[in-house]
Amino acid sequence: MDTSRATEITDLIQRLGSQIPIETELLVLVDQALTHISTGRTRNLERLEFLGDAVLRLAATEFIDRYYSDLAVGACSNLRAQLVSDRWLADVGATLAIEKHLLLGRHAQGDRSAQSRLRADATEALIGAIYASFGNLEAIHRWLTPHWHSTARAVLATPHQFNGKTALQEWSQGQALGLPHYFTEECSHKHGDPDRFLCQVSIQDQVLGEGKGRSRKEAEQNAATAALKALDKGYET
């Protein structure tokens, strides 16, 4: 790693929290987290993204247990889904302008439609890198807790805006149209693939929306959100 790259990564780490010690091992891991698979390099973000996925879910669970211990389990699950979502990860990455620090192959550089996914993947890999360097969740919590507080307040204040399935079900039942039907298929077996599952949601055999996700639940939520947007433009029975 050359001096300019080390300086760039150091600046990024310092924006995560002033209490994170800058060590050589951390610099190497963060550099790996910011190296996309498309570069063809052996040391890339894939393994750290896999680790970051698990670390993020555990840290988010601890956050909810610490600050929202009175929430019912179902509400905790719904809240956590928002605190670990691709959209949330992309938003956190945007606060760091993380895409400016990514090493990308030529194909990925030209795909502007994938910028949100690239931010989410890199942010998740960055979480994995920090955990791998320190072996605990302290630095993760210091970095992410302010972001989680902001998201949690928004989710709990307007839960239907963050739970497309619930809102769609309430709409369909209110219209006496029965329950929405979700058809989900697995399109790949790659862990962390944002397009791994594809879901279509229909009401009375009319497809209203579709969505993709890393899990069946995420794909269903995205499909329901797409359906609600379609309903805002008008629904024909």
C-alpha cells in the first residue's frame, strides 16, 4: 500500500470515530474492504462483507436490547430489519462518501445504477474489517449508534413507512380484496447477493410490484413497497 492510499484510508477511519486507534493491521483490512471484486484482486471485500453481515446483525440486536428493551419481539425484529437493510447501509456509506475510496474494476466503474449497492457492500465490508481488527463490537457501536438512533426514531414514529408488507395488507383488507400473495424465487446461491431473491406480490391475481433482496423477507418487503408506490399512481380492479 503506497503512502497516499494509507493517508486516504486513515482519513476515512478517523471519520468513523476519534477513539479508533490507527494500526497497520486495520489499514490493511480497510484497504481490503474497499477493494471490489471487479478489480480481480485476491484480497477483496467479499470475505469481510460476509463477516460484516453477521457482525452488523449482532451489533444492531445489542443496540435494540440496550435502548429499546420494552419493545415486543415482533417490533424488535421489524426495527432490526431497518437497521441492517441495504438502504440503511448505503445511507451510512454515503455519509462517508465511501464510493470515492473504492477500488473498482472497469465494468463496475461504468455501472452508475449500482452505486447504492456498491456503497452498501463496502460499508458492510468496512464493518467486518473493524471487527476483524479489534475482535469486539465497541468501535462498531461508537460508529453506528448515532445512525441507529436516527433511524430508530423515524421507524418507530412512522412504522408503516418502513413496513411495506403491513401497509399493503391493511390496504388490501380495507378494500375487501383479501390478502396479498407473495411468490418468491431464489435466483442465485451467493451469500450477500442483493439480487439473490426475486419476489412478485399480487392481489386478486394482479401483479402489483416486484422486488429483489438478499433474503426472502427483504425481497418481499421491497416488492410490497413497490406495490404501494404503484397504488399511489392508481389501481384498477
